[in-house]
Amino acid sequence: MKKIVSIILFLVTGVHVFAEDQSIDQVINDAFQPITDVVCSIVFFSFSFEVSGEQVSVPFVLVWLVTGAIFFTAYFKFINFRGFKTAIDIVRGKYTKPGEEGEVSHFQALTAALSGTVGLGNIGGVAIAISIGGAGATFWMIVAGLIGMSSKFVECTLGVKFRTIQNGVVYGGPMYYLEQAFSTKAIGKTLAIIFAVACVGGSFGGGNMYQSNQAFSQFSNLDYVQTNWTWLANNGWAFGLFLALIVGVVILGGIKRIASWTDKIVPFMVGIYVLAALIIIFSNFAVIPDAFMEILNGAFAPTAIGGGVVGVMIQGFKRSAFSNEAGIGSASIAHSAVKTEEPVTEGLVALLEPFIDTVVICTMTALVLVITGFHTNDTLKGVDLTSAAFGSVKMFSWFPKVLTVAVILFAFSTMISWSYYGAQSWAYLFGKEKAADISYKVIFCGFVVVGAAANLGAVIDFSDAMIFLMSFPNIIGLVVLAPVVKEELDKFMLRIKEN
């Protein structure tokens, strides 16, 4: 097994790290550590300043994403609010014409993209933000989600606008609109390549290995598994192999098969999770006003965290950015496959993503944590904290087991969506031939096994860095092409008024 892992990593990273006395964990982390150190130092460059006598560190990438979201919200005159009802109508099929080019419906494109963002960040990531920044982080998380809707609108409109269709297969995303964004083609091509390379790296890491690792972690901790399937609970590679086979069957079918899975899995997962959260929230109806007051007070409390209000704000913005990926550009790849001849219709559909992902699901998690009092727990973290909060309610003492299944499904849906993002970027870099497509998917499935078998360490930092690296070329392209999107929006809105 170690030799197989070492060969895969050598082919991907160019670093030969295998030694007989090394564990799989050591092999993986030794391969990624040098690359991780360089990439993280660039992507997560931070600047510090003093607030209320305390030093606050702000990652530049966070400022980059939030500033972009504010700009697009202002430039498009709050399209995140005024386009909301129209977006719902489009998903319902109101403005759809039969026979339009593309591969999937508006609803399927939305669920395919949501499956790449709705997941562990909504369950465990919110708990991390609140445990660090207090209940007030929820307020700033919601604010960031609302302005992030504008970023999603712009990037997904452009994804459809500049897509190409070859033999009925759609190719789209930032790679294609970045290439067209500049009069100097060399600049656009360079930014497109940077995005594509980062997207492939992110698909192997955060979109794959991290997901399979956390899925196995939840699976192996089930009492039934530990009691009856002891061997499987202690051999992540076997779980990873089984998961890789299922993932492989789905992703080999392309976006149509991926969408046919996500349009069933995502509503089911979100439905179960939101229903359980709502029951807990409304069964404690009397304390809901107190919970919201604690969130609002915490958002503006000067002593809530190092740096006061600024510190709490950073935690909320960070969690929102990590969860909904607005401005990253990944979702525009999935939305590019939609059946439409009017790009702005899919941009409007896409603005629903951050709302569902952050404003609805993340807020539900936060309210459960605050209402049950687990937001002040210092001993548990991440998914374990959220699970304990749900399980603390008598009628939901069984919910941690259901949450484990949900985590595995979330991880699975994220993997199949990110495999599509990575495959599209791979095709941009290495060509659209069948051999190139199959080679990517085989490597992707191999990393599913690796992720489940290892303690990832440096790989997590690497994958986070690669995913957020995507935002730098993407935001530049979005700003340059904003007038193109505005023209598309004005034409569509005029047509609606005339009809």
C-alpha cells in the first residue's frame, strides 16, 4: 500500500519520499510539506494591526474576497436582494425555453454546485467559528453570506457566457472567461492556467482527501462499526477503496450523472438537517429572542475576542468564505453546464447558493449551538461539538448517528462535485481527449483511498491554500468583466418587463 501511495504522490508532486520505515501518513505529509510551505506563505499572507490594545491578524485572501463581494453588491445595485424572487422563478422553470443548449436543468446545476459547498463546513466549521469568536460570529457570517450572493451571481453568469460546447459536452468556468477578459491574451491565459492548476490541486485535497478522511473518521467511530466491523474500523484504506468505487461509478458518467445524484442527495441531506434544527429551535421557542440578542450583542461586543468587534467579524467572514466559496470561482464550472441561452438566468440562480449554504444552514447550526448552550463548551470542537449539541436534546439523543450518515453523504456529494471541477480544469490544461479525462478520474479515485487511510496533516493546509488561490485570478477577471454582466442583466430585466 505504501508503495502505491508513494508512486501516486511522485507522479503528482514530483517528490520521491518512500522509505521502508515510513508510515503512509509520513509518506503523504513529507510529499506535500515543501509545497504546502510555499503555497501557504503566499495565499495566507496576513497583515496585523492593533485594536483595543490587542494584535489582530487578517488574512489578505479574506480581505480580497470580502472587498470583491462588496464591490459587486454595489455595482449591481444589490442584485442579491432585488434578484431573489426572479431566481426562485427561474429554478421553478418560469423563464426556461425548451431545447436550449446545455446538459442539466437550472435546479440540477444548483444542486450540483451546492453539493460542493454544503457539507462539513456547515456542520463543524460553524462550531469552530463560534467557539473562537463567540455567538456574535454568526451575525458577520450572515452578512458575508448575503454579500457573497453578488459574487456568485457575477462568476456564474460569466461561466455560461464564455462556455464552449463540443460534441454536446459543456466546458466552462473561470479558465474560459479569464482567457477572454484581457486585450493582452497572454495575461488572460496566464491567469487561467493559475486558476486551473489551483483547482486541480484543490480537487485532490479539500475536495477529495479531506472529505474521505472525515467520512471514514465518522464511520469508524460508530459503536456498531467498532463492535461488529473491527477490522474495517481500523483499516481506512478498505473504506476508501469502497468509497472510491462508488465515486468512480458516478464521476465516469460526467456532469449528467453527477447532477442526477446531487439533485436527490442534496435536498435529502439539507432537508433532514434543517428539519432537525428547526424542531430544536422551535421546541425552545421562548428562548429564540434571547439567542438572537446574544448573537447581536456578541457581534458588537468590544471584549468578545482579541480585537473586539474586528476579531468577531473576521471569524464570521472567514467561516462564510470557507463554506460558500463565493468568489472562488469553483461553482461557475458546474453552473456552466446549464441548459440556457441567457447567461444571466444562471447567474441569478447561483446567487441562491450562499443564501442556502450560509444564511440558512449555517445559521441553523449556530442557533442550535446557542440555544442548547454548547457555544460556550471548551472541550469539544468542530463536528463533535455540533453532534453533542443536537444529541443533548432528549428527543434527539439518537441524532449523532444520523449526523454521522449525513457527514458521509455530505463528503460523498462534495467529492463528486469537486471531481467535476478538477476534471474541467484538467481538460483545460491537458486537452479534452478521452484519455486525459480518464487519467484524471483514475488519479482522483486513487486519492480517495489515500485520504481515508492517512492522517493528512500538511495536506489540509495545502488543499485550503490551493482552493483560496483560485480567488486571486478569479476576482480580477470578475472585476474586468463586470460591465459584460451588467449588459446581460439589463437585457434580461428589460425582456421580463416587456413580457
